[in-house]
Amino acid sequence: MKEKRKGMQRRAFIKTAAAAGAALSVAPTMTFAKNKEESKVRIGFIGVGGRGRSHLNNLLKRDDVLIPAICDIDTKAIDASMNMISKAGFNNPEVYQDGEHAYEKLLSRDDIDGVIISTPWLWHTPMSVDAMKAGKYVGVEVSAATTLGECWDLVNTYEETGSPLMILENVNYRRDVLAVLNMVRQNVFGELLHARCGYRHDLRAVKFNPGVTFGEGAKGEARWRTQHSLKRNADLYPTHGVGPIAAMMNINRGNRFLTLTSHATKSRGLHKYIVDHAGEDHPNAKLKWKLGDIVTSTINTANGETIIVTHDTNSPKPYSLDFEVQGTQGLTEFDYYNKRIYVEGISKPHHWDEMDDWLKKYDHPLWKKYGEYAAGSGHGGMDFFVDHAFVETVKRKALPPLDVYDAAAWSAITPLSERSIAEGNSVQYFPDFTRGNWIKREPVFALNDEY
Ligand SMILES: NC(=O)c1ccc[n+]([C@@H]2O[C@H](COP(=O)([O-])OP(=O)(O)OC[C@H]3O[C@@H](n4cnc5c(N)ncnc54)[C@H](O)[C@@H]3O)[C@@H](O)[C@H]2O)c1
């Protein structure tokens, strides 16, 4: 029954993708609907804080989306969202804000096709599981899960219900990331050997806001995110780095993560920040932070590559995802501020090349087609693409390009790194969330020019 439903989804996908391909040659307004009413998808929002409103902003620009309901427990977040919705000329949605489980009422509506979940990390899996059980398409923010048990909950629920889940990893759609994926697929670097990636983002002013406050009385992510640094020594946020590399290495699709070892430095940055901003006598200066300032994990893949993943959020540093992709023919190191490439036989021996011409030459078809829509969508345009992919898969009843197995394998880095560090950098084994199917699953991410 399960397989039958998935088979039907795949056939429906192939059919509608071909039909929609013609309809999607669009004019420079956000015109995606085939006709006025028929193809609108109905998306509910759970969590409309900073990130949820960024998704909302992107969907409000489209003519193929209706927003029947939103949910958040924070009145200010609801008010700001209602304001955006009415300014965009959409009908007022039903609001669910009465308690932490109000989202369940939103899920019980039968006029919602999909939900976008942008809540604190500990809510991602419970909400995703409930949404899949309610028969909704799920778009869940990163990371999708915080324990191995939650990773399995996502996979098991998907397999039981057949409701697709997409992990909303926007960095997979960054223009340079997609261009490098294109280069990998066109064999510019030869056979892949190694990659480096991570999340190196000075979040001290996010973790403490205002002043050195976190938890109750704080603002934004300081209300919930900081607590994880107090309690866990792990790579808390692996997917922005590892998602793009996983796509380049076909993880869960002919390849998979096998093992991981992690190392953590001592913890200094958050304590220092508190002392520097509020003095040694501030009560928060007495706290003992578990999270090492820099957590470094090394992953081995089934196909014999290694990946170094860094988590580094408590020290002064310009933002960097620290990408490096290396193969038998050459390599690239690329980031917002620093991009270079070396390809044997093309580059002057032992000299790096500038990357601009390479990025233009290998610009991904998705960016060529939709680049103009992406302006203003957030994070340099990549946010347009992740929301577009979610809406299009819901609309076509297709399987998402970044799926529940990706969500589980990438998110598993947090609990596995935690255990490795706790056990003196012991080797950890990734569960095979695909139950052996990685051997025959085919790559799908960014393999068409539609989404
Ligand atoms: N992909 C990206 O680039 C990106 C950027 C920022 C944040 N994020 C992720 O998005 C998620 C949300 O982050 P944020 O920055 O928006 O945080 P936020 O604190 O600004 O927003 C979270 C919202 O969830 C609401 N919420 C909490 N519990 C709820 C519940 N039980 N029911 C309904 N609403 C609830 C809060 O009131 C808040 O408005 C996090 O997982 C974060 O890691 C991703």
C-alpha cells in the first residue's frame, strides 16, 4: 500500500512536471499559477517568528498560494504576520495562538495542503510527525531533529503515512553552491575525495539579546537557542554546511554517511561575552557552558570520501560556511568573501584561479531561469528557491528534492557528535535511515530547471 502510494506519487510527479514545465516559462512577476484558482496550493504556517515571516514574505509574492491559517504563541509575531498578509492583499487567515499545542487545530483543517514549520528546534520533529499524520506536506526548518530517536520518528512516520517531508535547507540553493554542484556533476574536479564545510557564524549577539539575557524575557532566538549551548556539547547546527556537500556526494542516493568522530575545544566565548558586557558579577557569568567553542567532526562516506564539518558560533569571526570541495583533478574553496579554484591542466600549475568566470560558466539552470525572482527573497536570493521548491512539490504532489532521509542523515550529526565528544572522540556509526535503499536511490536534487 505504502509502495503503491509512493509509486502513484512518482507517476503523478512525472506527468505534472512535464505539463507544468511549459506553463512555468514565466514573466517577471511572480506568476506561477496555470490559471486563476485551479492550481493554488494552501499552505499553513506554524511559527511566524523571524524565519517563519521570511518564508511568509516569499509566499506572499506568489499567485499560486493561499494561506488559510497561521499559528504562533507570540502575539507580536502574529500581529506582524497579519500585517504582512493584509498588505499583500491576501485574505485574513485563521489564527491559532492559544497555547503550545494550538498547531494541532491548524493541522486538523482539511483546507491545508502543506505546512511550513519554523519553530524552535525541539518542536520540529513533534510538529512534523503530527503534520505528516494529518496528511500534510511538511516543510521543516533546519535542523529537523535533535536526537537519533527523532530522526527515526521522521523516517518512520513518512513511511507509515506517505506524507512527504522536505527539509528547508536554503544553502543548497545558494548560487555559488549550485554552480559548484554543477561543476561536480560535470566532472570538473574529477572523482570527489574530500570536502570541508561548517557553520562559522558569530551568534553571541543572537544568543544574548538584549544585553546578556537569554531564556525568559529575551528576544528572538535568545529565548530558546542559547539553552542548547548550556546543555549540549555537539555540532548543534550542521545542515547549512553539510546539506550542500551531501548533494554533491549523492548522500542517500548511491552513497551515504558511514561514520563520524568529533572533537570540541574548551568553552570560553559565551562566558567571555557575558563578562565583557555585564561584568564578572552578573549571575550569567556563573554559568558553565557545555558547548565547546569550536566543534570539529570528520565524516567518512560509503564511497570513500571524507568531510570535515565545523560548528563555531561563540567566537569573533566574519560569517563563513567554509566550503572546500576536492577531487582527483582539482579543488575549490569558496565562500561569500573568498572564492578560488585550481584545476589541473587548466590552472597555471600550483596557482589558484579567480572563480568568477567559472561561476558564470557553470551557473545553474535554476538560477538562470529564476534569478530575477530571487532578488529580495533573503540570504542573497537562495530563500526564493527553497520556498519555490516546496510550493512546487506540494502543487505537483511530487516527492521533494531534499527529503526525509536527508533530514534524518544531516540532523543525526548533532546527537552523533555529542556522543563522540562525550566518549573521548569515539567513532560513531550513522544509522542507515534508507534501510539499504541508498544503493539504488537516484539523485534528484536540482536535476531539473523547474525547482
Ligand atoms: N534556514 C535559515 O537560513 C534559517 C535562518 C534563521 C532561522 N532558521 C531556523 O528557523 C527556526 C526558527 O528560527 P527563528 O529565527 O524564526 O526563531 P524565532 O524565535 O524568531 O521564531 C520562532 C517562533 O516560533 C514560535 N513558537 C515557539 N513555540 C511554538 C509553538 N509551540 N507553537 C507555535 N509557535 C511557536 C515563537 O513564538 C516564535 O515566534 C529555527 O529552527 C532556526 O534554526 C533557519
